[in-house]
Amino acid sequence: MRVILSTERLQLRQFTVEDTINLYTLDRDPGARQYLPGEVPATVDGYLPRIEAHFRYYQSYAALGFWAIEERVSHTFVGSICLRPARDFPLADELEYTSDEYELGYRLRTAAWGKGYATELARALIARAFTELHLPNVVAATSIENIGSWKVMEKVGMQCVGEYILSDDPIPVVKYRITRAEYTANA
């Protein structure tokens, strides 16, 4: 298990095959799935292809990918988070993601909501994106109804840059962005 990033209360680590149960449980948490359209695997073993896709990311990118979120002290699985080339998102064209943007995405178990975890992690990954990885832009998107998520984006300095209707969901999605120059000016 390789830890990618640690904050005061949390750590990001690479997924392992044993995380199939964690992803299965996360997708059965009504709050964690509330704003995500689409089907989910019916069994724990159905998550193995997703884990294997994460492994391919680890092989392709030294510092980008999908990671499990754990509480540092208890090692309790809290959710998942990613920082990846935005063009890798399946609906990248619909969100007008460009090749110089990197997507931040996160999902937390309902039991972890209200603790500031999403803000803590988003802030840490954005700092890493700009100070260590020297990425030009970080973007994120969420349902316009997901007020908690877009408030996190605003707390970490991202600004809303558009509203979109995606082909897989009639509810509008808002896109947020922060540039390295904006981050540097406010750091």
C-alpha cells in the first residue's frame, strides 16, 4: 500500500484489490451516489475491473490517478478521490475540458460528511498540483443540486466557469476551475 499524500487527519493511498469491498460499500451509500447517474456493479467482484483501471493509472502517471481516502489514525476507508487529466473523463467534450486541465473528483461516505474532509483533501491536492506538479489548471464538476460539493470548490479557491447539461443526466452540472496563477496569487 503506497501512501500518496497525507494531511492532518487523512491520507491518500493507492487502491488495492482488497478495496473492491470499499468501493462496493461506497456505491451503496445513498448519499455518496446521490448525484451520480449510471449503473454500478452488482457484486463486490464487479469492482475488480475498476481497481485494475486504477492500477493502469499508477503505471502511466507518477503523481496522478485515483486513490482511496483513509483516516490517518483509524485507517477507516472514507471515500475516493482523483486528480487526472481532465480529457480522460468520459464526458470531457460535453464539459469542454481541455488538454491543459486536470480534473479533481471526490466522493465521501455519508458518515464522513460535515467534518471538512473534502475541503482538507481538495486544498492539499490543489496545492500539490500547482507547487509540486506545476499543472496549469485544476477543474471539477458537480450537479448544480450538490451544494455541499460546489461549496467545497469555492472554499478552495475555485470559481464557477460554466453550467452544462450532460447527455447522461438532465440536471445541470456546474464546472469550476482554478489556475496556477490564481492559486499563486492567493497562496
